[in-house]
Amino acid sequence: MVKPARWMDTLSIIFSMAVVLISAAWVWQRGTFNISLAGDTTLNWHLVRSAGLSAYFLMTIAMVWGLAVSSRLVKDWSPGVLSMLLHSTISYLSLIFAVGHALLLLRDDYYVYHIRDLVVPFVGPYRPFAVGLGVLAFWVGLIVALSFSIKKHIGHQNWRRLHYLSYGSYGLITLHALLAGTDAHLLGFKVSMAVGVLAVSGLLVYRLGKTGGAPNKATKQAGAKRP
């Protein structure tokens, strides 16, 4: 019999990949990829932007959902196991889109990117500091996401402490989007980011005010069901 924790992690990854594949199939059917990259110098740029924005907003959703779970706001209608499954799945989806965002830069028509520029912070050809913040955010986010798989080995308390890194990752990726994003000057972009940041900040303040920063029953129960 497959262990519950490994089964849940596997299911999270499967769900994440399924969403990506279904989205790709839908885009393909609409003829988006009928445009030749060689003939349209802006298509790759649009894909880079859309992948980056998707990764950011998925991370925002993961943060909001995680705080809603730990604050017990969804305890009456979302079982602990389902809550954790959604949280981990959205986190994995965010990382998948972040990887796509980075790899598409290898086809950038304006700057020459190499793999090293995508995995090592602060060495890229375009705004190295701002892009480096995004690289750091990815690595921190990856550590947090992978912690779902090792939770039973490190214990609930250590897992919970490790999850505090997600706030740092979210802060870094927000700065990355503002300083490196080509859409940062657009009002819609600013409003969307402001709504996300305010939602995360508001829920964090609510959670700290309600629990005093201590572990709560909802988080413990969810963790107990995923050893």
C-alpha cells in the first residue's frame, strides 16, 4: 500500500501537470501556435510575460489558501487532507510556470540568456539584481514546496518553521515583478498585485492576531492526516 504522504504528493504533481496539459491543449486548439516564432518576434515575449504572471498569481493563491487553512477560515467546508492537497498542488503549479517563464528566456530576441543566468542569481544580462531576486524566490519556493514530501521526516514543527520561508519567497517575487517586469507600469498590473499583497498581508495579520503565532488545531489536524 502506498504511504499517504507520498500518495498525496504524487497526486498533487499529477493534478498540476494535468492543468498545464489541458491549458496547453486549449491554447493549441485556438491556433495560438500556428504563428511562426521566426515570423513573429513578439510571440515569445508574450509567452514569457504570461508564464511569469501565471506563476506569480498562482503563488499568491497558494499563499492566500495556506493562510486561510492555518487560520481555520475554511475548516467547516474543506477537509484537512483536501486543503493540503490544494495547497501543495497550487504551489507546484506556480513552480512549473516559473520554470516555463525562465526557459522561454532562452529564446529571447533581445538578450542572450544561458542556463547559468537562470539558475544563478544576479548574473543575467538584463537587470541582474531584479532578475536575481526572481531566481532566489524560485529556489526558496522550491524548498518550501518539496517540504511537503519530507514533512513526516522533519516533524510538523520544523515543517511549519520551514514554511515561514514562503513569505520571503513571496516578497522576493513581488519585488522581481515590480523591478524586472515589463508590465509593472500598467495600472491593471499594479492593481492586481496590490490586491494580492493586501490579501496575503491581511490574512497574515488576522492569523497572527487569532493564534498569536502558535500552532493551531486546524494545521495540526491537517498535518496529522499527512504523516
